[in-house]
Amino acid sequence: MRSLAMVMVVCFSSQLVGQDLKKPRYSAEKFATGYLKYESGIPIVVANGTPEEVGQQFGELAIKQAKKTLLSRVDSYVEKLGWQESFPQLLKIAPLATGNFPKDLRVELDAAAKQSGVDRNLLIALNLIPDQTKIGGCSTLVVQPERSALGQPLFARNLDWPPYEEIGDFTLVYVAKTKGKKAVALVTLPCLVGCISGMNESGLCVAINEITVSKDQAKTPNLLGTPMLLLFRRILEECSTVDEAEKLLKQAQRTTYFCLTVCDIKGGCVLEVTPKSLERRSPEENVTCCTNHFRTEPLCVNKKCARYDALAKVQANGKKLGVADVYAAMDSVNQGQNTIQTMVFEPVERVLHLSFGGSESASKKKPIRIDLKPYFEK
């Protein structure tokens, strides 16, 4: 009995690593061919099959589990953001927006809503937030192979988001293996089928940086555009390289201003995007930095940003950079509790280093290393 008790303590403790010893927000479960498991404290949802089957599994394993916790606090979150008037309007237009969703993702979202019992319009609206308003901060850093201590690219990223209602503690990794698509791993929240940050089976990585102004003064939002998070998910499901991602973005209708930091197994760059423009910003000193403003001449309005300046020092110092170095760089630009996720991708090895949530910046925590290759296997 004593040995059994010890085993139970060890197993339970292993789920709490990296989560400030808080109670896990999800329980490990199986549903159809999908499952939710913990790896060193990181909840990972794996869903397989047709778009409908993938949606059902994500709906059951992630959204339904968050229905009485995080999703029950939406009204409180909206109030703290001051969205009492704007969010109801977003709910009203939500059904119209699905006409611009990639078809398979619309099927996935519909199935997830039905399976979880969460209002479909609410899920749609939550996936549209980055298209309608700018509330995130975010910083990214891409290291080319020539500057990497590993001889391979590294892609680091802070997700800065208002931390109300313990939202960061509900972070999970969503591995979607949809029939006919590339397998993708999204570092996300249980209300999103779109992509904020992620990697696919080919090693292509993407992350959004929100932008508020552009020299081209393109009209925004473009109501004919594909919602950003759904567009980024499509990129991961269809593309293998930075060039392919850029080509898809150029061909797509875009809703608003954003930077998409992209990286493949050879290296990365920043794509600066508006509804009518796309500019590629290449590395300097074999490092690319990005925060929340455009820097290319056709789009830049103002380059002042303390976070960018801090990352630029890393860019300019000429030193070889490893995982610990880029994590430290992300910590140097953290925004306290607003930094709800910090991560580093290794595109060649298909590895993710991740920390999230809690009472301080995610960058202050020891990251957990997750080998995504086994999860990508068909």
C-alpha cells in the first residue's frame, strides 16, 4: 500500500510540473481515436480523422472540459476588457464570418461546438477577436542556422495577452491530424481552432504579432478576408516552407494588419501584412526580431518600441544562441503576467519548449521540452 501511494504521488506531481503546483485544468481522457494526456505537466490534445471527427474530439476533450471553468467566465473577461458594447456586436456578426472560413475548419468548428455543447456563435466570435480588435502584445525572435549554437534554426515567442480569469493556466497543445492535411501542433487555448502559434509536421512554424497602424492605410477590417487565426491554421496544414507560406498569404484575402513570423527547417523571416500589401523582412545579423509595428519602408509608421530595442541588442551581439539564450531574450521583453506563454520551437527536430500561465511572466518558468515527432505520426 505504501509503494502504491508513492506511485500515485509521483504520477500526480508529474502533471503539475511547470504549472506552479496548481490543480490541472484538464483531466486525461480518451474519446473516439483522440485523447488528452499530460507530458511533464503540459496538457496535449491529439485529434485524428475527418474535419468533423477532429472537431468532435477537440470539442469533447478540450472545449467541453473548459465549459464550466474558463468559458463560463467570458462575460467577466469581456467586462474587464471594456468590451460590454463591442462583444455582443461581434456575436451578432459571427454567423456571417463563417462564409470566409476554410471549409474544413468551418466543419471542425461546427462539430466542436455541437460536441461540447458550447454556443457556436460564441466559439466563432472568440476565433475572430484578433480580426476585430488589438489587445495582444507579443514578441518573436528567429535565429538562423549561422547564429544558432545548434547549427539549426530556433524560433522563440512570447504570447502577451490580458491575463484575466487565469486564462494562461488553460494553455494546451492541440495536435490536429486531419485527413488530407499536414499534422499541426498549436500552442493554444480551449476555445480556438485557429492558430496563434504553432508548428507542423514539416517543421514550419508561425506566430502572430498584432499591428495597429500601417503607412498604406489599407481599410480594416476587410470583411471579405479569411479570419487571421483560421488563415494561419490553413498555412500550417498546407505549407512546408516559408516561401510556400508567403505565396499562400499573397493569394489569400486578409482581414487586417499583422506580422506573421515564420520559420522552416532552413530559417525564417517576418511577413508584414495588410489587406492590400505584403512585405517580407529578412534577417539582420542572421537574427529576425518582431514586436508590434511594421518596419519595412512601404508600411512603417513608427519604429519606437522598447521591446524591439532589447531584442535588437541580441541580434547585434554576434554571439551564437542556444535555447537557453533565446529563452532569456524572451524574458528580457516579458510583460509580467500578461506574458501568458513563452515558447521556443526547434523546426528541424520538431521540438517545442514551453512554459505558461501563473502569477508571473511565463518566461520566468523553466520550460518543458516536448518532442512533437511522435504526436505527428499518422
